[in-house]
Amino acid sequence: MKNLKKGIAALLAVLMCVALFACGGKTTPSASPSETPSESPSPSASAPVEPAKNYKVGIIQIVEHPSLDEVRTSFIAELAAKGFVDGQNITIDYKNGQGDMTNLNTIAQGFANDKYDIIVAIATPSAQAAQAATSEIPIVFSAVTDPVDAGLIDSLEKPGANITGTSDWISAVDIIKLANDLTPGFKTIGTIYNSGEANSVSTVNDLKAYAAENGLTIVEQPITNTSELQQAAQTLSNKCDIVFIPTDNAVASAMPIAAEVFNAAKIPLYVGADSMVTDGGFASYGVNYTNLGKETAAMVVDVLGGKAPAELPARAIPVTDIYINSVTAAILGVTIPEEILNNAKIVGE
Ligand code: TRP
């Protein structure tokens, strides 16, 4: 989705204005008109939103892995910084789906039945479960790779229904270009991903299109859950020159297993997120998940302030940093060129 990137700067500018206006406005969500606060906070650009009632916020997360945990922690901290403190004036109910779609559906249905004021869905499968559970309660998703491809919104600019949120879209092409700079000469790219995750399918499709145009061969080793990861990595390690793994939740939740196999085979392992580099992958070009959590909190505050998700543009945060694991680089025997080293975040030291 090329247009995701283009709209980012313009959207951020517009949304900052929206956020400023929301600061002086009422804080009642459209779902609960009966609880309109009696006093109107005096409008001031710098004043935080006055939390007017005890909102029930349901957080649903597909699985626990470092990137998603970083998003959630940052989201909750930023909400508090904006005046919405768990246990004081909001109640945050966090539930983890343990990597299982059936669990996600049960959790989302529970939030809907209990009439939560807002559902915050972290990662694509969580957002899809929330979408299936309610068309009325506002949903703000976070860290969804491609919300249009995943069928969550009509477009970034006009989401269209009760759902909006933030995207961590990454460029498979840019990561392969990074691979060209770090470990040139590859012909065959292996990839492992959960075929049930729309986020991964979308990134792998971008990878395949680039490979087709550039005479590269893609070897796919799809999995259906984390327990298949070790075997898939082992099989793939005999069949490719480098590996690319997208921001796949099933792989990320057991990332050290994949890293161990490919590092032992001395195959450069390129990945979609910084945490996957920290967990032993070689390199990535990705987004900052702490910033993503903050952006998500800002959107949640807007929605609690009465903005309809249908009209609140979704935001893709820009890819900002190259991440390289120096321990993995040493195992692979790769020397990082100076220009890249100077612009990269080095982990593993
Ligand atoms: N983008 C993923 C999704 O849409 C979620 C995600 C964010 C992720 N960061 C990650 C997955 C890091 C794996 C690794 O579901």
C-alpha cells in the first residue's frame, strides 16, 4: 500500500489540530449521551481533556511479545499523561488472546456484551475479532500493518465505520534494499509467516511483487501457529540465501527459536521489527512502537471526546530507524558499512 506512506505527514498535521480542538470539548462518547457532564471545561489549547466519567476501556491483544507489549505499556502511560488514569477515572481491562483466534473472539464478544465504552485492539487479528464482535462500540486499533487490506477500514482518510487506529506498515522493499547493502549477492529469499495473519500476507505480497520484478526467488514456509516455527525454520535453512520475516505475531512470540536456527546456519535473517532484532534477528528497518502507542492514546482520547471513528483518519506512523544486531553480525561475519552504521540503532552490545 504505497498511499499509506504518502498521507502520513498531511494526516499528522490535520490530526494535531483536531487533537487541540478536542482538548477544549466535551468528553462524552457518542455511545453514552445520557452521561453528558454538567459542567463544560473552559476551552484552552493546553488544557488536558477533563475525564468526565469512568470509562471502561477494553484492551485486546493477540499474544504477548515484546513489540506488542511495548505498544500497550506506552499506550497506557500516555493515556495517564493525558489525564485518563486506570483505577482513578477510567477502568482498563487488558486481555491477551494467547495467540488463538477463538480466544480473541470470546474476549471481544465479552467486551461488547458488557458494553465497554471503547475497545483498543492491538495487532491485526485482535482488531478483526473486535470488528466481528461489534459495529457500535468504538474500536481503536494499534500496530495494524495494513488496515485496508485487512478489511478494517475503507481508507486511512475516511475509515467509514466504528473503527480507526494506527498502522505500523513497513516496506518489505526497503528491507530487501537494506539486505542488498549489508549482504549482497543473494538470489533466493526465504520467508516464514502465519498464513492466517492478514498483516503478514500483505507484507509478503509486497515482497513477492518486488522479487518478481527483480529476478529474485521467494521460498515460502507458511505456518499456522508458533509450534510449527522450529521445523519451518529448519526446512527453510537449506533452501535460501537470506530470510525475511514480516511483523508476524506467531513468529515474534517465539522469535529466539527462529534466530537460533538461522544464525547457526549463518543465514542473514531480516525482520520487520526492532524487537525481532533484539531477539537475535540480524537487521530491520522499522517503526518506533513506543511512539505508536502514544499515537494510539491520542486517538483514543479523541474518540472518548466524542469523535466518530468513521470520520477520524487512521494514522500510519513513519518507518524511522534501521536496527542491527551486532552479535548476530559477528556470527554471520558481516562488517557493517560505515554509512549504515552511522544511521543505525545497534542492539545486542
Ligand atoms: N503489525 C502486526 C499486526 O498487524 C503487529 C506487530 C507489531 C508485530 N509489531 C510487531 C508483529 C512485531 C510481530 C513483530 O498484527
